[in-house]
Amino acid sequence: MALPSTISAARAMAEGLPTQLIHEGVKEYPKPEAVKFTYGTAGVRTKGAILESVCYRIALISALRSKKLGGKTVGLMVTASHNPEEDNGLKAVDARGEMLESSWESHCTAAVNATNADELIAALETLISTAKINLSTPASVVYGHDTRPTCPALCKALASGLAAMGANIIDAGLKTTPQLHYLVKALNTKGTPDAYGEPTEEGYYAKLSAAYISLVSKFPPTSSPLIVDCANGVGAAALIGLKKHIGEQYLLIKAQRTDTKTPGALNSGCGADYVKTNQRLPSGYEKESSLAPGERMCSFDGDADRIVFYYLRGPASQPDSFRLLDGDKIASLAADYIVELVKKAGVELEVGCVQTAYANGSSTKYLQQRVPVTCTPTGVKHLHAAAERYDVGVYFEANGHGTVLFSESAQRTIKEAEPSSPAAEDALSQLSALVELINQTVGDAISDMLLVEVILRSRQWGAEDWDGAYEDLPNKLLKVTVKDRFAFKTEDAERKLISPVGLQAKIDNEVAKYKGARSFVRASGTEDAVRVYAECALAPELDKLATAVARLVQETDV
Ligand code: G16
């Protein structure tokens, strides 16, 4: 189908939905039969080969979202992040660079499951009347994609949906998810007093690198390189871009797993999810590199919105040598550092931390002794919203997805405060630079990597010093395949199952057998599986507990 001219489609929009074009689009991108899509934790995610109809339809909704927001640019990112290469997905980004407003998710789910064009048009009309959308308002949508082989076809379907709606289309090409979020915010704030940065990929690197260099330049450099596992994904390209802006005297990076061409390589045996879930080095690292004990290493995920760090305490061959510095450890490092700067600066700002049920019990205890801590369900949108309630909200999922939010009033306080001493002046200027360094739209592996480097450099710490904050409780994450994961419903920030009825009581009975134990079960929003998390005080008991809970899930077999 040839793309309709944007001007004629825009004219048609003034009169109502472009129904004829939508009929043509649905014919070209039919919904696969017997598939139920869900717009969940991270948009829609499934096998890339069956997603064209989803892309076409979510594009229509994105154009409506932009109209609802008075023509501001919204974003679409084609990625399946940490999932295997054959998967793909689509996440929608709102005008301030945050995740799509949650009340629109059910409309997305209705639209992607409509079996024909009439049903789709009805779903769109329901949205238009519920959200009171003025169709004559212009629309603008920017989209990007990761390195997956299914991306070109999905982007084509997406562009077709946007053109049908007469939207202004900005094709940002290959991007990390956080770069796309950055672009949305930068495009919408350009030329205003809140300008977030140049709305280009170069602008993104320029902003981050200028802040990073200003923060680290007064501290002695670290001589050892930071070894970065790029998950064979788009993060590899972003790291090359970043290195052009940050000289080796400021950050010595050794990029690994940068192969974006070999089929099947993405996230395979590497990447943040592999390292965090298996609590081990990326596969093959031991053989390839002479990894010196204490050397800092980190892994991005497939779209570079998560990061975990790690190091070896002794030789790679030695059991227990591997030490993980995950999202919880990053949150603790960042919260401590910011609290200290706020105190030194002499300003009144409440620093708080947001975690999920996956946060290691030791990290929660450590943080609660220092700052207020909130627990939310999994998913950036939940953590982000909770973090916005603090002046400075540090939010991280244990899997390495997170960032720090400085509220508008906190930013004003930092900018306008009169320092009472040279030390306070220095702390204020560091806080100002942090506001620039941290990608406040969403978790960002590159920005978080730089944040950790800044803190370690300013403290003159190695990985082992950072690791010393607290000792993780032994923990394990398992995946269980069930007939219907949606039958597993939770409450209390996912810490308790309410369905299937009776399963939680059985889990509680099992947990009670172990010292200092905790376990919960929830349906994944990104994979067709139920996740089981278990932690306990005594390492030898952990496998038994995790396996017993996983068995209970399997036996329930709904
Ligand atoms: C997405 C979400 C994260 C979530 C992760 C796993 O990350 O953005 O908030 O922690 O999925 O979710 P689940 O356990 O529901 O599968 P990503 O990096 O895959 O986009």
C-alpha cells in the first residue's frame, strides 16, 4: 500500500477518522487469528513476525495521543529489549518522555485485538469520545527501533498507520530506548525555558558528556578500563557515539559483545538480564579476557535501558568469585551520594527511593535506614510515578532499570540556593551537573553507567568498596511456563497472589520453613511465563525454597 499523502490524510482527519484508509491498512496488516495481544508492562511484546498489525494500530492511537496533547510530539519505540532476538515489541512514549498514560493502555489492547476494520474504528471512536479528542488538532510522532531483524517491516507498518492519520512523522532510525525518550522530551521543550537538550542523537551525547566531564574532571582518573557488555545490541552503537564525546582520559571503556550482525547473537549468553538472572559473567568471558580481580564490568540489555555492574573477587575459576552490583546496589550508591550532596549544599530536599518486590531484603533494610522507601509493582511507569512524589526520587528495579528524578521545585532550589561556604557551592554545582547527567525520562544504561563512574571516581572507590555497603541475601529467580499466566493476579505491590485462590497460603507455608525467607509469584508482562522470586538467609536452603514454590505454581496448572 502506498503511503497516503500526509496533507490529504490530515484534511480527511478534520472530518473524522480516515475510515477508508483504515480499511486498507487492516487489509494490508491483518491481525493474526487466535492471538490475543496485551498492552502491558512494556507495551506489546511477542514474536516479531506477528506484530505488523499491532504496529499499524498503535500508530493510529499514537497519532490520537498527540492530538489529545495539543499536537505535542509523542514517541514509539520498536524493541523487545531483553527478550530473545526473534521477539519484538512496541512501547509508546508520552510527550514529557515518560511511558504512555496508563488509562490509554486498555484502548491500545482493544485496538490491537479488533478482528476487523469496523471493530478497530469502533475502538478508536470509543477512545476519541472518552478522551474528548479534537481530530482537527495536528499530530506528531517520532519513532525509533533497535537492531532486531524484524524492525524494518514493523517500522513500515507503523509509518503507514501514522500516514493514514496525517501525522507529522519523524523517523529517528536506530536508537536506544532511552535516546528515543530523550528525543521526545527534547523536541517538545525546544525553544522553551525548560529546553531539555538538542533534539538529536548528537545532542544527547553532548548533554551527557558535558555533565560527566564537569563532574569527574577534578578527581584523579581510574587507570583500569570499564568493561562494557553491549548485549550485541543497539547499546554498542550508542557507546561508539558516546566515546566520540568523552576522551579516554575521562573514561576508559572496553566494549564487548558488540556484534549486531550475527543472527541470534542479541542478548544471547550476555546482556543485563542474563547476568542478573544467572548471577554469572557473560558466557565465554572467562576464556576471552584476563579479568583482573576488582576490574569493573557492566552489562546493558538489548535496548540499553538497563544496566548491572559486577566484578570478580578472585580468579574467574574460583566459585563465589563473581559479585553482582545490580539495580539495588546502584540505587544505594546513588541515594547515599545524593543525600550527602544535599546535606553539604545546605538545601532542604527530601530524597526518597522506590523499589519493587524484587529488591533484595538487605538493600531495602540498608536504604530504609537512610531514606524513605516505597515499594511499587514491577514496571517503570509505577516506579516513575512513585519517584515523582519525592523532591529527588531514586528509582531502580533490581534488574538494573532505573533513574533519578529531580522535581521541578528541587531543580529550582538547586539553581537558586545561596551557598553558605565553598563546600556548599561545590555540592550545588555537582547537583546541577547531576540533573544534566541523569536521563530523567526513563532508565538509561549509558546515563546510569556514567552516574556510577562519577560516584566511584568522586569517592575514589573500586567495585569492592561499593559492594561493601551491604551483603545481598541469597536469592533466585525462576521462570515457570503455565497454560494461562493471566490467571496469576496479585496485590500488595505484587507481594501476594489473590488468584489462583489458595496458592498464596501454600507459598506462605513453604516460606515459613526457612530462616529469613521471602518468596512471591507474578505473571511476567514481557514473556509468556510466571516468575518466581525467592530469597532466604541461608544459601544452602535457597534452591529448595525456590524449587518448592515453582512446583506449587506448576501443580496449580490453571
Ligand atoms: C520491562 C519493563 C521493566 C520490567 C521488565 C521485566 O523491561 O520496562 O520495568 O522490570 O520488563 O518485566 P516482567 O517481569 O513483567 O517481564 P525491559 O527492559 O524488558 O523493557
